[in-house]
Amino acid sequence: MITYMKSKEYVDFEVATGERVKALTPEAKALWDQLRLEVEAKNFRKLIGQSISQRREALGLNQRELAILATVSQRDISHIEQGKANPTLTTQVKLLSALGLKLEIALK
């Protein structure tokens, strides 16, 4: 199982804003919500990339070897590990399976 931990680049909008968001106009709040979702998606991409990179290195694999095992291009793995790509669920499952991990989704 892979757990996504908060990294030093992680921005927690709930803590950062507190009561200020409640005082926004409806239009400003809609823009704020959109920005928050974009930042959360970026945080997730960074976290999954870091997790894949750390596990790959712990197993002594280079990106090319992982690419062969997961049937994903080395270029895609590089972009995913850097947090630059937004991998599909299929690609995530392929990579995690090749690394001996599984993806679990919990609703909170």
C-alpha cells in the first residue's frame, strides 16, 4: 500500500485561509475554490511522483527498468516523478503494481 504524506511543498488551504474564505463574495469564492482544487491536484501529482521515485529507488530500479516492468514509457515515468504529469488511473495502477504496491482510495 502507498500512503501519500504531506511534503514540505504541500500547501494546506484550509489552514492557510481560515475564516477569510467565508468573507469572500460568491464570485471570489468560486475563483478561490477553483484555485484550491488546482493546487491540491498539483500537490497530489508531486506526492505520487515522490512516492513512486522513492519506492523505485528502494527497489534498486532505474526509470528504464521500471518502464519495462510497468509497460509505461521512461519519459512518462520521468515526468510523473517530477510532478509534471497527470497520470491516468491505469498508468498509476501499472506503476504501483510493478513496484509491488496497490492503490487504495478512501472517502473521508
